[in-house]
Amino acid sequence: MPVVLKKPVPAEVVRQDRSEVGERVAAILEDIRLGGDAAVRRYSEQFDKWSPESFRLSPDRIEEIIASLPAQVVEDIEFVQRQVRTFAQHQRDSLTDFEVETLPGVHLGQKHIPIDRVGAYVPGGRYPLTASAHMTIVTAKVAGVPSVAACTPPIRGEIPAATVAAMHLAGADEIYLLGGVQAVGALARGTETIDRVDLLAGPGNAYVAEAKRQLFGEVGIDLFAGPTEILVIADDAADPFVVAVDLLSQAEHGPDSPAVLITTSETLGRRVLDHIETLLPGMPTADFAAPAWRDHGEIIVVDSLDEAYELADSYASEHVEVLTRAPREALEKMTSYGGLFLGEGTCVSYGDKVIGTNHVLPTRGSARYTGGLWVGKYLKTVTYSEVVDQASSARLGEVCGRAARVELFEGHARSGDVRAAKYAGAELPWAGNLYAGANS
């Protein structure tokens, strides 16, 4: 029986009023649909106090911004993007076009076609999230997307230079200093100066996430994203200080970010709890991390690692860190997670910032049915078929006629019938004198 050392606040106590967010977002998106650039500018002034002559940065301005950065910042951006690009390229290489002959003269094929135009949203607000530029733009470019329009908001009226550098070095074709619902709305619906995109990618706050939800269908999206999550599985060999630090590393994302520890050691669980209580007051980001831990932190003690894996799968957490004697065991035991981070030498923060796997991952239990953003999200997997053997077409036509009539689809059946008649001399009683025969 699991022992709970720390439980979250009941969901109804901390649940956000999503209906109010939804109504506000819908109104903004409708204004953008009707008002175009003027509406976008009005909301940018209202929310970000930002109204430049043009939201799009010119190539010269981009170069000036990058030149203003310390060389080390640029070098680090380039290093991280190499890691992301390398992993994304291996993903792309795993996807192959093929054509097979399934019957004589029956050729079936598959192709992966890049999406024509993608909108990448790189959040700003409190933190300049340069890593989101790597994850959304680099991956799109590896997939072969010809046009990527990227948006990021100003931060307190200032240009986030490192983010702009990351967007440019990642390969963005257009860069706009524009944030929030007005940014994703402009990308999805198009304005006089911003061409519409076919898919929106990238994380954001509750309003951006809701805007993507409402726009889904008009455009594609990467994921329905919620607050960042971390779940740590630890046995008695884990370092409780490391566990505590790693839990808090994700809690700082926001006051609604869940941080969960499942452990086989009650002693470790209690030591982790003590470390967190000691570390939290001194964290520069305690204003986010403290309420996140207070309201959404959990520590659960279980009897075995098999029980820990099973319980972890029920959470289907965005990030699962495995700090055990044999961390790779989780690869065989677990099935529901966004990203798996194995062993003490690895951590979720590496995935967020530097290691190369994509950090746009499923949240709120959606890891039960989907993975995260990857190169395949920017590709349309399509199929084609060609029948060049008349005997095979006649055979398919006969089967098609019978199968379609089982479903009462007479029109479908007749498409099969006519090929059976043309290529094999089958009769067409429904055609009367309209069909002259195989040599017509």
C-alpha cells in the first residue's frame, strides 16, 4: 500500500477558470480575423506596450542584435542547436519513402512531404526561452519546411537579443517581435503583413495554449500543452539532494507545475522533503517554485520498483527521471511518458536546454496517447497507388464490387465493376446499352 508523505492541494482548490480564458481568447481571435494588422497592433500595445513601425525584424537589424551579444552566448546557442539538429536528423533518416508491388502490376507507395509553412511561437514574458527556438525551428528545418515564421514577445519593452539570435541561427525565415494570442492569431489567420501558416508549434502561457486549441482545425498544431511536469522514480541508492534539486528545477516553470516523487525508500522521501524545505526559500524563482511545490508537489512511497513504474505510468507525466540502480529497466517497464531521463548523470534540465531531444512534450496525461514534438510532426505522410496490370485491376474490381455492395455503396461498386468489365469481359447488367464492351 503506497504511503503518501506529501500530497497536492485538491484540484478544485487550484483549478483555473478556463471558461473566462476561453472567452477572452475567442474575442481576440475574432478581432484579428476581422481587423488584421490594426487589431494585432492594438493588442500588442495593450498587453506588451509594444508598437514598432514593423513587427518584423529586418536582416540588418537581426545582425545588429546578434552582434550585441557576448560571443559565449552565441557559441552556446550554436552548440545546443547542433545537438538538436543531430538528433532531429537521425529522426528524419528513420523515415523512408518506399514503393512496393503487392500484386502483379499493383504499386503502392508512401512519401513524407514537408509542410509548406510553419509558425513557431517562442515564449518570452518572464523568461527568454531561447531553447524553444531550437526545438521548434531547427526541427522544422531538418524536416525540410521551406518557410518558418517565428514570433517572440518583447520582454518589458526590450528586445530579447538571445532569443532573436537563437531564432535566426535556427533558420527562421521571418522573425517578428510579437507575443501572446495576437501572435498566434496573426500566424494562423494571416494579416496584411503576415502570411498565414499551415501549422503552429511551440509552448506558451494559458492564453497561448487556449488560442492554439481554438485555432486547431484552421491550422495544425504540435500539442495541446499544459503546465510543465516532472516525476522522479528513485530507490534507496538515489541521492536525496539531487532528487530535491531536480524536482525544484521544474517547479520554477510556474505555480501550477506538478513535481512528483515516487520512491521505494521512505527514508529517502523524508530527506528529499527536508532538502526542498531548506532550498526553496533561497531560490531566486521561489515565487513560482514555492506555490508549485505547495499545491502540486507529491511524495509517494511504494513497496517495489514495479509498483513505482506502474504508478508512474498512471500519471503519464511529461518528464520522468529515473534515479535507480538500474535506470534502463524503465525502458522495458514503462509505456506512458513524454521523455525519459535515465540515471543520475542525466536530468530533465538537460532535455529542456542542451542535450538534443525535443522539449515540447505532452502534458496533463496526454502521454497516454501521443509523444512530443519531433521531425515527423512537420511532415505529411501520404500514400499513392498505381495499377498497371489489367488482370490485377480486373481482380480488384470484382472484389471491390462485392465489398462495396455489402456496405450498400452502389457507386463504389460500379467503379470496380467497370474495370472488371473492361479488362476481363465481366458483364455490366446495370449499364444497359451504355457500355460497349472491353474494346471501346
